[in-house]
Amino acid sequence: MKKPISVLIIIVLCIVGLSIMRVVVSNGISTSGIALDQIQTDIAYYKIQNINVKQKLLSISSFNYVASKASSLGFAESKSIISLNKSIPLAKKP
């Protein structure tokens, strides 16, 4: 007679324990949703910042910007080509 009662008590204790564990895990997951939302907001913000920085980098590194900056600093465009090495012919006539 004692065996069925002890088995029943063990089953009830397991059910109660698993229910309590489920509540604790659910509470932990529900509060992590707020942190996940904040992380997603940060990711969206940094993606926008990356796009802005790429556009600024491309505009600064463009040839027109470099040419205008060079002319404002006093550099002039050279029309003559200076070669320090004699060019090697690609093909020789026999």
C-alpha cells in the first residue's frame, strides 16, 4: 500500500517542480525580449551610420573632390610626361 502513495507523491512533486521551472524560464525569456528589441534598434542605427559613412567616404575619395582639393592647395596639373626609364619594346622586328 505504501508503494502507490510514494509513486503518486513523486509524480506530483515532479509536476510541481517542472511547473515552477517553466514559470522561471518564461519570466527570464520575457525580460530578454526588451534587451533584444534594444539590440535590434542599435543594429538598425549602426546600419544607417555605415551607409552614411560609406557615402561620405565615396564622395571624399572621388576624383572631382581630390582634384578640387589639390587645386585649392596649389597643385597644378602637369601637361608633360616624364619617364625615368627607357620603354622596353613589346615586339622586335627580325
